[in-house]
Amino acid sequence: MGKEKIEDLVLIRDNAILQNLFIMLQKNGADLEFNRSILNKAYAMAGRYIEDRVLEDSKANRAALASRGVKIYREEYQDDFIIYYHYTSRGYTDKFGVTRDVLRSEISWRLAGYISELGQALKEAREHAKRP
């Protein structure tokens, strides 16, 4: 490892997770437009809520990267299993690789957190509505 710090690499990894999660949410939202389920509106609203949270976290992540002087330039697919992100940190240029399996796993964990947060918000709204 060069002059980059572990915190920088965590931010780069989080950037990759949030970026890919947002793309997945957008594709799922587009699929919902064609689905005529009776709960379609509820699914779409939940998806938009999660998209908004992902965007908030992405914005915070990009601000943290900028404050640390870390720039991510592009993705480069080296092979079918690893996605590399080229970055510059404190004048040091390198690439950060993450396997697709790790990325999928991290996205699942992050999405579960957002869904849990949505569930808690709905629960609180329901309890608030019951109060006189």
C-alpha cells in the first residue's frame, strides 16, 4: 500500500457499492412501471424513498472523498470477476479492485439496512397516526 489510507479505500469501496446499488434501484423502478400489480404504487414509493437515501449517502461519500483529496477516475473491467476503480490519493495513483461477489454481498447488506430504515419509518408513522 502506498500513501493512501485504509479510510480512503473504504470510501472508494462505499462509492462503488452506492453507485451500483443506485443503478440497480433505477432499473427496478423502470421495471415497476410496466408491472400492473395492485401494490405497484407502494413498491414504487418505497423504491423512491430508498433511492433518495442512497443519493444522500452518495453525496456524503463524494464530499468525504473530496475532503480527503481522493479522486476516482473510472471503472475498468479487468475480467469477469473483478471490477477495478482507478483513483488518486495524495498524489498517489493506483487501482482498487473489488470482486463482483463481494460487491453483491455488500449491496445486499446495504439494501437490507435501507429497507429496515424504511420499515422503522413506516412503523413510527403508524404509531404517530394512532395518537390522539
